[in-house]
Amino acid sequence: MSKTIIISNRLPLQINIENDNLEVTPSVGGLATGLKSFHKEGDSIWIGWSGMPEEEIPEHLIEDVKIKAREEDCVAVNLTNDEIDGFYYGFSNRTVWPLFHYFMEYTESDDWYWETYKRVNQKYAEEVLKHYEEGDHIWVHDYQLLLVPNMIREHAPEAIIGFFNHIPFPSYEVFRTLPWREEVLEGVLGADLIGFHTYDYERHFLSSVSRILRHQVDFNEITLPDRIVKVDSFPMGIDYDKFEKAALNHFENTAEDKSELQRRLDHHLKATPDAKLILSLDRLDYTKGIANRLRAFEFFLDKYPEFIEKVRLVMLAVPSRSNVPQYQRLKREIDELVGRINGKFSTVSWTPIWYFYRSMPFENLIDLYTSCDIALLTPIRDGMNLVAKEYVATRTDHTGVLILSEMAGAAHEMNEAILINPNNFDQMAKALKQAFEMPREEQIERNKMLQKRLKRYSVEKWAQDFMKALRNTEDNRQAFEAS
Ligand code: ADP
Ligand code: G6P
């Protein structure tokens, strides 16, 4: 029977070694949390990195790592420290990530990063080929593996390969600055179907293919000498039922079941019943606009001092890619901003910002989603932003206001949110005031419309649509060969 082979840089599980024992935690990030549900349901294996450098896995635990991964239908690819430096911290996160998010000033062009990226992409492709059997569907994910589709195709010309990009694809004018632009496009074009979150990213990609490689592009089809490649947009959804169920269960918790965090949140609500909680939740990443968000919050308190002691920003920043200098600088900037704002506005009984710099278990995410009256998500650029969708899905009484950056892919499907430009502090301050004062009926009306859409376009539907379109490419191929 044919199976689906999923390949992404990171597996949905992160394996660590604590006191000579293997410890498994879930990976953070939209790709892992979203795809996990699809992987659990179907007949698929998932190939990716365990998150640990090969050198840190003791000889006697190598087999255990493989077993742990296999228990979850995963295959762990080992990366050496050198590979992690050049491929992951280097080309993936100092070249492609900033460039594709329009942070051109952060983009580095380094031959060694590029060479390592190629080598590691080859390693992933070889691992796929070890597991591939004719008839299988191969689904490659994200910007770390742009060359993998063509590397697989070279050895398995008949393979059915899909590629999905979870981050934005930049406009041609930005993409063309990449020194290896031809190789990158040719790498992705090894796939039969290429998917993006939004129509804009799809158009940007097609424009680059037509202008850089000069291939014929008709609407959303690219004609290569031997094949047709289809390009389309598939906005990724969330596992709606999982979030709704988790929120419903959360409200059934007895006092003893409650987490420490929930107790603190309850205490806040009891002590200041007319005060509101604003949620800020992301990986600590410069694309997420966290520093702008803090400045906008400060601007809001300056402009509307009547909200002093009436709001609190609960900010969770999950550590991410901390070897990259921009992430280190951002961490310092955020620490300073939080310190300054708390110093400036705190009263004896109130601090405006609660700041957590750590990862939290799923239960705590649900505590935050269900307890916060407003979610303030202000990325400068974001491929999708699943946090926005998760927040809406957990609001089982339909209250709560989402303030969302128009620069997030999710904004295209979430018109009932208050959409803002993350560079406009005044607009963000006004949005906060509007959210604070929004009548309950209006909150419910907006939330219901958002939930309806999220329920319909769940992650399951997303994966089904992609796989269906991938299977359809087989028919296209037969038609092309016959012509
Ligand atoms: P990105 O993929 O850029 O990190 P998204 O908003 O699309 O941004 O996805 C983030 C995902 O990571 C969400 O599914 C969210 O639930 C998950 N997540 C965020 N913070 C945590 C955390 N502290 N612990 C576990 N998962 C988290
Ligand atoms: C985004 C990317 C994913 C990545 C995740 C977490 O969602 O699209 O590919 O896995 O961020 O980043 P990390 O570098 O920790 O894998």
C-alpha cells in the first residue's frame, strides 16, 4: 500500500538527553503543530531532525533515539554541529528566513552556508529515497529544504512530489537579490505541486520563475521541458476540534486541577474585575513585531492614561534560534523595553506587563487563550500566524477580541479581526481602545463568523486539499506525456 512521506527540517518531537535518559517534548512552531494532526491520522512517515547535535548523542543512546522516533512514525535525521551551523543557523536562518520576510538588511550571503545547505538538503533527499517506494506521495516542507524536491527527482523521476512553503515568498524585486536564486528555484521546481499560504506568495513565486528562469507560466502552471508544475495557495488551518475541546475541558477543571498560571490569572481577575488581559504570544523572532507591540502598548498607556491599572499585557515569548545575533539583540531589546515600561507605569498594586521568556506546556497555552480578553498579534511579516486562529477557536463563549497585523497571512481569512499596520503605533493604540470598549454582542458576532470559517478550513481540510491536488498532478502528467 502506498504511503505519504513527510519531510521537514524539524520533527514534531524534540528529543533531549537529561541525566542519560531521553526526554521527548513537542516542537514549537506552526509547521510542527499543524502537520502533527495530519500525520497522526493517516498512513505516513515523517522524516526530520531530532533537534539535537549528533555529537551530543552518546553512542549507547543512538539506537534509542531511533526507536523513540519510530514509536511516533518518525525517522530521525542526525545533523552534526557543523551542519547545524552552516545549514540551520546559517543559510536557513541568516539567509532565507530574513530575505523571505523582507528583512534584507539581516540577510547574509555566505558561500559556506550555501555549500552546507546543499549538502544537508542532499542528506534529507537520500533519507527519503531509502524509504521511498513507487506509488508513495512525497511531501516536502518549508524553506530549509528548498533543494530537496529536485534532488529526489534526479533519482526517482517518476516520484509524485509536493512542496509546501510555510513562510512568505517575497516579491521578485527582493528574491532576485539572492546570489543562488536560479538554483533555489530549480530545486523547488523538482516538485509536481507547489503550495503557499496565500495567493500573493503564489504570484510572487510565479513571477520569479518566469522572470529569472524564463519558463512559460500560464495562470498557475509552469511548463518545463518534461513536465508541468502546478502552483496553488492552500491557507493552513488549525486542528479546530482539539482547541475547542481543550477549552471546554479547561472550564471543567476543579480548583485542584488548575495550573499555577491559571491560579495567578484567576487571582488577577478577582482582584480587578473590570481590568482586561491582553495576550501576546509568539516565538521570540524579529518578524513577529514584539518590540513594536511593546512600543505601541506604551504609546497606548501614554495616550489613554484612563487605562492605567485597567489592562495588563501578558507576554509569552518562546526562545528560538538563540545562536543568531539578531535574535540575541532582540532578546536584549525586549528585556529593556519591558523593564522600562514596567518602571514607567507600575503602581503599588499593578504592573502593566507580565513577561515570560520560556516554552510552556499546551495546557498553559489554553489557560492564556481562554483567560485573555484581547489577543494582540502584530507581526511585521508572517507566513500565516496560527496563534491568531488558535485564540479564536478557544473562545467557546464567543467573546474576546483579536487584533491582528495585516502583514500576517492569516489576516486574509480573518476580516472580522481588528486589522492593523504593525508600524502604526497610533492605529494600534486606537485598536486597543476599540477592543477594550467593544460591546459583548459585537465580539460574539465577529467571533462566530471567524470560528465558522476556521471550523470549515481546518488543518485536516488543508492537508486533504493539498493531497487531492497532488494526486491530480498524476493525471496532468499522463496528459502531458500523451500530448
Ligand atoms: P511560527 O510558526 O512562526 O512560530 P505560528 O503562530 O504560525 O508561528 O505558530 C506557532 C505555533 O507554536 C502555534 O501552533 C502555537 O500553539 C505553538 N506555540 C507557541 N508557543 C508555544 C509554547 N510556549 N509552547 C508550545 N507551543 C507553542
Ligand atoms: C516557522 C517555520 C518552521 C519552523 C518553526 C520553528 O514555523 O516555518 O519551519 O520549524 O518556525 O522554528 P525552528 O527554527 O525552531 O524550527
